[in-house]
Amino acid sequence: MSRSGSRRGGDRGDYPQIGADGWAVAGGSGPPRPPPKAGDLSNFGKINKNTAMTFGPSSVFAGKRGEKRESVSRTNSSSNMFSMLSQGSEPAAESKEPEPQRKRLVLAPRSKPADDAAAKSESDAESEAEPASAAAAAAASEMTEERANEKIAEDCKEFFLLRNLDEAESYFTSLPAVHHHRLVEKFTTRAIEAKESDSQTLAQLFTRIVEKTLCTPAAFEQGFMPIAEIIDDITIDAPKAFTFFANVVKSASFDDERKARVASKSLDNDKLLELLS
């Protein structure tokens, strides 16, 4: 009578196998491997493919280093995952539609206020110009005789040097009317003692002054009177002084009465009056 197995369900013939290293291997299904004999070199050089091959010195930290690399790779993968999520959320934020802006109102200019502003600016300019002109007139009227003579002397030199008739008009406008006769006397004396061209240029200036009423006939007459009194003496050094003086006086467009008064101041009044007529 034979038993089919033990209480544990194993066969009686199931014994642990003894490996080549002398250790028993449990669960082996084949027959037990006999222990190697001393001096048996039949298995020398054979490689067991079931075991992993390693070359070089092994280290006790090999397993831990692998775990470290795995943890680093997991960290990188998790960081890459979050970066991909953040990148995925950026286009969504960028694709957000801009808020509508309120349109600017373009107002067309109104003509009436502009006209009113222009009229107001003109009135303001006129109101500012009136005090300025009044102040200039007041300052000119306060010019002393000494200061007037200095200015007239400077203008006389400039006129006969430049001979600019347009600029010469300002000599009368910038000088108070009470001193105009001084200017006429100074310029006339300088012209009749010089060349004929000087008297002709001065006659052209006086003609423009009379046409623009920048000087009164009374001021011209007052300026010619002192010269007519000494014209006879001037002719001693300047023989043509009578002729030059008559040409300048004629440019003032005197009437016969004024011409007679001027000629009466000369010793040879008949000659002068004849030249003035």
C-alpha cells in the first residue's frame, strides 16, 4: 500500500535540490544535481545566461544611484507636466478678447467762437498798442534839446553815408516834432557845403517827407531861416551854395509868401528869391 503524498500535498520524492555552490534550492522539479567533484573542470568557462553580467567594480550605492536617477526623472517629468499646463494656459489668456474702448468724439470747430476770439484778440492788441504808442509819444516829447542835437548829428552822418531814403524817413518819425526844425537846419547846412549830389539827395528826401506829411511847412521854414541869414558868408567858401540852398528850399513846396520870408533873410534877397521862383 503506497501513499500518494504527504500531508502538505507534496510527494515524498520532492526534496530540495543542492546547487553547485552547496546551497539547497527549494521548489526544484528536476532531479537533484550531484555535487561537483574535486578537480572537475568540465563547467569551467561556461556562462550562465540567467544571471546579469556586470563589468567593472560594483558598488553598494549602485541601487541607490538608480533610485536617485529615477526620482530626478520623475521630478523632471512632473516639472515638464506643470510647464506644459502653464504653456497651455498662456494662449488661453492671450486669446482673451480686449475690452471695447470708447470712441473719441471729434468735435468740428465752430466758426462763431473763432470769430469772436479773433475779434477779441484784435481789440486786445489795439488796446495794448494804444498805451505803447502813447508812452512812446510821451517819451519823445520829453527829449531834451541836447539829446535831440546828438541824435540829429548821428542821423546826418548816416544819411550822407548810406543815402537810404526809406531809412531816412524814420529820422523824422523818431524825433519829436518840436525838434524837426533842428533836423532841417543840420541836414541843409551839411548839403550846401558839400557836393551837388548831396543837395540833390537831400531835396529828394524832403520831397518825400512833404508828400507823407512827416514834417510841417512851419518846421521847414523855421529850419531854413538861420541858413538864409548866413548864406552870403557860406558862398565865400562854397560859391555854389546859393544854387544848392535854393534847390533844397524848393523841395519843401513853399507858397510865395514863405519863399519871400526866407529870401528876405539874405543880403542878396533878390537873387535868392529869383532862384526860388
